[in-house]
Amino acid sequence: MTDSPSESLQSRVEAVLDRIRPAVQEDGGDFELLEISEEGVVMIRFLGACIGCPSSEMTLREGIARNLRSMVPEVTNVIAAE
């Protein structure tokens, strides 16, 4: 049995998130992958110190989204769940 393309996409997204996670955890925060839409939109949820932190939007845009889009071309956007 072979991996479906969506499983392959999810594993590649998770690999990138795992590379970013330690820097976020250094500041007492974390995040989790909630879903990846068919259109390539990745939804994450911030956890810990990231909740309500004014820097979380910059972390999302400049850290997580930029890295995901450059390393996983199928990713079209990254959003944070409310």
C-alpha cells in the first residue's frame, strides 16, 4: 500500500513544523497542526504562551507561513484557528 498524496503532504508539513517548533517552545509557546485543506491552506492552533501574544501573528506570518510555503510548494496559505 502506498501513501496517498495527502498523507505525503501532511508528513512534509509536519516535518517543517517540527523544525520550527523548538524556537517557539523556547518562549513558552507551542502550536499544533489542525488541518490541511484541499486548496493547500494549513490551519494551526497556537498553544501556551503564544495564546494572546502580540508576536504570534508575526511568528505565523514570518516564521511558520514563510517556511511552509518555501519548503512545501502545495501550501498556499497558513492561518491560525481562533
